[in-house]
Amino acid sequence: MTTTKKRIGRPTTTDPRVHRYNFKLTTEENIRFKQMLCKAGLEHNRSRFIVKRIFAEEFVVIKRDPSKTQFIARLNDFYFQFQKFGNNCAPVKAI
């Protein structure tokens, strides 16, 4: 009777990233690096940002405008008011 053990944990990748590099920055370079991270919107993932910059891959910058967010919220409220009106009129039509 042969039993196979199930693998527990994270699944392995076909091309694991095992090569690591280390570099040091001056204070001015570090400030510039952090500004570039903020501009790219990748503050939480420095390694992906560095790889994309080295290999000249394009990265997308998504900027959120608070005024547009407020406009969309008000537009959604307006839509829901129409929806409520339609829901309230439906029983009246049935009579």
C-alpha cells in the first residue's frame, strides 16, 4: 500500500526568483528613490519597482483624485434615488 503525501504550503513556481542583489544609496539618492516610488504608486513593493526600472518595463501610475471620488459617490446616490422611485412605483402599476 503506497501513499503519497500532500504538499503543504505555498505552491512552487516554475521559475523561482533565487538571485538576489544588494546595493546602498546615499541620503540624496534615497530621497530621490522614495520620490520615484511615490510617483509610481508602488511604495509597498520596492522590488517590483526596481525590476521594472532596470529592465525598462512600463509601469502604470494610477492617481486618485478625491474630487472625482466625491462626484462618483454623489452620482451613485442619485442613481439609487431613481432606483428607489422605480421600486416604489412598481406596486402602484400592478393595481
